[in-house]
Amino acid sequence: NDEVIQEHIVDHGSAAEPPEPPEREGYDFVGWDTDFDNVTGDLKVAATYEIRTYAVDFQDWDETVLASRTVEHGQAATPPADPQRYDHRFVGWDTDFDAITGDLVVTAQYEPLVHTVIFQGSSLLSDVVIEVFDDAALDADSRVGSPVATGAAGMAAKDLISGEYWFNAVREGYEELSGSFVIDGGDVTVPFTLVPKPGSVVGMVLDEITGEGIHWAGLAVYAGDSADSEAFVTATVSNHEGSFRLRNIKPGEYTVMIRAHGYETKMEYDLRVRPGEHILGWDVTLDRVIQEIDTITLEDFGADWMAFRVVDVDGQPYDGTVPWAVSLREMPGQTLRDMPHDIVYDAVWDPNINADGRAVLTYKGLTVAVDSDVELQTTIETDDGAHNLEVVLRMNVIGDVQER
């Protein structure tokens, strides 16, 4: 730039003493432009410089050199074509290279591509909450983003980069499910199936009239709306208080048949069990079997016993074993003891009316103080007094033997 650095007065034929060369940014001093060892006249000596150059390497994410450039001080380096990386998008270089002032390494920068993961439930369940983790520990530190939930189609979506993942699926009433999946450069569908938890049903079998519990009532459960044997699921009986519990019932709709001795069989078609549901207070009332007595007849007899047959209005044997069934007795005031004879006995019903409508009355220790043939009479009635049968006994005395 023609700036005078220093002036010297030199004798003819002598050498000039050069000054310290000035520094110039980005350049290296290489010498003077003319010789000054033997000065023979006025002389102008100029400093000469050479611009510095630098090595600029462009490298990929894995330190592979993509291109090398030699660039003069202050000049821009020319980058190579945008590099490619699997499952990534090139987003630029990690440093500026428009004005190079030293050796430089420039590294390519990438962003991983994002892919959509579809979680598809096999049962089209909504409200399944799915958490995704990047570690099999499934802890809070490894959770990736926020949970997602399935919609009406049983599907949930989440955007993730390639890699190995683990997930946890939770829905009330279903067993918790864990699994894993891998994303490798594309969208992924992750099918899953939640297993419903079984439910239970608790209730009582009650007498329609008294409201009291019916013990040993049988409950048979059938899938669907019929009681076909092929649809049978499980069964139980009520305890002494009339309560029952049906356990491990899979979600679904069921028909329940309830039976108890002396009661009309009842069908309940509206039992619906949801996953993991525990139904309380599922009470059932049963109607009593109506038995109206039509006749009481003397079926058979012996020396000290009589057998009776009780028939209802439908011509069927009267079942005397139900809790509210009537029994037979000798009508008060109309027993053998009330006859004008000295008669001793114990009347024993063994048993009273049984399930076949039969009742046997035995006169234990029967003795009659008579000295000739005698006719005796008793009346057998139901203990509610609604029905009775008059029985005439003729006793023949043959020596010491009494025959009836």
C-alpha cells in the first residue's frame, strides 16, 4: 500500500539494513522485492507477502470425509452435494464456512425421520391407555412422550423415530399387557389383544312371600339367552342363609336357571357381566309351588298301623317335604283316646307326608280293654284343619289276640 516503513541513508556501495517486516493478517512475509546489498543510488524496497491457505474437510456423521478443500484466508469453502443418510433428513452443516481463517472440520447434521406407529386392538376397545418406553425397564425415566388412548375403532397413533420400543396397555376391567416393537425406516402397525378379567355375581335367593333366604337353591348359568346344555357355564348353590356367589364369570350375557325344592323354577335372562365387574345384590325371588289337597285316603293298614295317601287337585302326590307343607294328625277330640274305652297307645307318624304323598301312622304299644268285639273311630286331618278323613276300626277279640 506504499506505506513507508523506514528510511536509511546508505554510503555508495554499502548495504542497507532492512527493518522488521510488518505483519499482515492472513498473509505470510516472503521477502523484499529487490536486492539492497550494494546500494549505488536511491532505492525503494517493497515487502512481499503470500496469502495463507487452509484445509477445510467436510465429513459425514460417522466422520467419513465427504470432501476436502484448500481455501485462502477469508474466502468461503465450497461444500459438497448434500449427503444422504438412511432414515434421516439432512438439515445442514454444524458450522459456518463463509470466511475461513484456519483449518476447519465441518460435519453434516441430520434429523431422524419420524414414523407413525398404529396400535390396533383386536377387540376394537376404546379408552385403552398406551405408554411407550425406550427401555425394557418400563420406568418413568424411559417413557417416550405422553400416553395415547384408543378411540372408537380401537386404534391409537404415535409418531416415533426408528428404534426398539416397549409398550404397556391398560384398560379398566382387563389384564395389563406389555409388549415390544421395532421401527426400521417406516410406519409400523402394532396389533394387541387385551384379555378381559373375569367377574363375579353375589346375591340371594329369596322366598317371594316371606322374603327369607332359601337354602340349597341351585343356580345354573348358561351363555346367551337359552338353557341348552351346550351353553352351560357354571353352577352353584345358595348357603343356609340363601346367599350365593358366582365366581370367574367371563364378560358376556347369561341366562340363569334357579331351582329350589318346593318352588317354581325361574329363568333370569338379563344377567350381563362386564370385564372385571363384581355385581353385588343380584337377588332373585322364587314363587312357592302351590299344592292344594284334593283327597286323603286310607291306602293300607295292619294290626297297629295305617298308611294314608294324599293327592293334590292335579291328581299328583302331595309333597309333604316342602317347608310350608301341611302334615297329618289325629283330630283333637276325635282320637282313639277319646273313645269310651280304656285305650293306651303312642301315635307316631313315621314319617308324616313324604315326597310321594304317603304318610304312615303307627300305634305304638296299643292296648284296648275290651271283652268283646268293638268298633272304634278316629278322624285324621291336616294340621290346618282344612281336610280330614274319618276312619272306623273294628277290633275283634279272639282269646288274648286283638285283630283289627
